[in-house]
Amino acid sequence: MKKCLALTLALVLALGCTACGGGEKKETKAETTAESAAESGETAAAESAAGNSEYKATDIEYHSVAEIQKRGELRIATEATFAPYAFKDADGNIVGLEPSLVKAIADEMGVECVIDDMAFDSVLPSVQAGLDDVAFAALTPDAERQKSFSFTISYLANGQMSLVRKDDVDKFKDESAMVAGVTMGAQKGSYQQKVADTLYPDCTGRYLETIPNVVMDLKAGNIDIAIMDYDNAYAYAKQNDDLETAFVVPMLEGDEAANCAASMKGNDDLTNYLNELIQKYIDDGSMQKWYEEAVALQLSLSENE
């Protein structure tokens, strides 16, 4: 459930762009500053993408449904190491629930879907800087994020879970085990990092860039427990005989379990459009189908390693 972010003043984005549905892979690089994007020459990459639009890439209107359809391209920011939501198959293609979802959305819009894969802590700044139209990265819309971004309804949410080495399951039966001397891990910049620091202040936090790195840290004994999305934890427990899920990790007060997409603050046009399609895919069973397909693919990849 990817995932609390403090916008950095300096941001370097290395965007690996892959068209959904096996399209031609494209590489782009841009350097931007989240705060000064609207008034700095560092947004050249975003501005050049505007083409013949009367709007700049940093304008909300540039990311409206009509403008996206005009330029024929829906750009998605994600971090593709977060199975089953977004990850890479054996051929390096970005797959998972979210790629299936955004491809369907792009098809409905009649445009090409381009996924920009980047570090998780660059996902929201990329949207704010106008480099991408919307972020699909299993984002939890906590109060802090809602100050700066507009969020869709949740497309799938199963809460949070902890993951431990199988030998430590009895030790971590519940939250009472989260005391001084325990080292906990989570993805850097994620909602789970915020949860860990808030709920378990006596523990020592060790936060890494990706969930796979957190899992490797756990297996290596560098951390005692990992806090992550429910689906992450259960998937890694199934894939690894030496790991097991422990206790359910609660949401922070006032927050609900949710995985949502984020666009520029005030972009109600795109947000409402996405909400209608997300609800449609939930109602007709497509969302559950994509989820189950992603889980099956993730497990098959681990079995072939």
C-alpha cells in the first residue's frame, strides 16, 4: 500500500518510459525542482512535451482529459518494484494490477499509455512538476498528501501487515513486541515509514528505497520486522519459506486503508473521470481479475528464479 512523502526541494528524476501493452520502450531524463517547477528553466522537459497546447505542462488544465486526448498520450508515474501492484516480468515489462488498470483507462480515452518508472519518492513530485498526468503507485491519501494532491477513490485496499523471519513469529504475535532494541524496516518515503515512526517510536527504523530491498534486509538479519502493504507481506511470505506474516499493522488515526491514484491538486476533471472508470472496473469484476492475475504472475516469477 504504497506509501508518506515530504516533497523535497531538490528532485532529480530519471524516468524510464515504457508504453503499456508491450509498446516501444522510450528513455527520457529530466531534472526538476518540485517547488520552483512552475517558474524555472529546469522544467524544459515538461514544457517541450506540451507541444501545441495553449497550456504549460505545469498548468492543471494541461492534464485535463481533453488535453490528454489532444496530445494522444496518458503519462503515468509509478515505482515498479511493488508487486502485485506494479512490477517487472521476466522480460523487463512493467506488469501488475496498476499497469492493467491504466492501460484500460488509456484505451477508454483513446490514447497511448506511457508508464514512467522511477524511485518511489519521485512519483508525487513528478506529477506536481507536470512531468506526468497522474501517479498510480498504491498511494495512501493521508491528510498531509491531500494538501498537495487530488486523489481518486481506492481501487484496492487490504490494509497493512508485518513480515518477520519464521523463527521470530512467536516473538512478534502482536504490537507489544515493538519495544526498544527492535529494528524495523519499511520503504523509504512510504506511508508505512510514517506509521512505523508514529506507532513504534521506541524501535529503531531502517528504511530502504524498495520493498525487495527491505525483504532482503529482513532475510539477512539487518532488521527484525518489516512493515508493508498487506498484499506485499502475504506475497513474500508465500514466496519465501523462511518468512511469515506477523501481526496486522493498524492505520494511523483518521486514515483509512486505501490505494489511490494522485493528480495535481484541483484537477477535478481528471480525478472525476478516473473515479468513474475505477468504479466501473470494480463493479464489473475487472479489478479483482487484474489483481488475481498479478498475484499469479508474481508467484510464477518467484518459482522460476
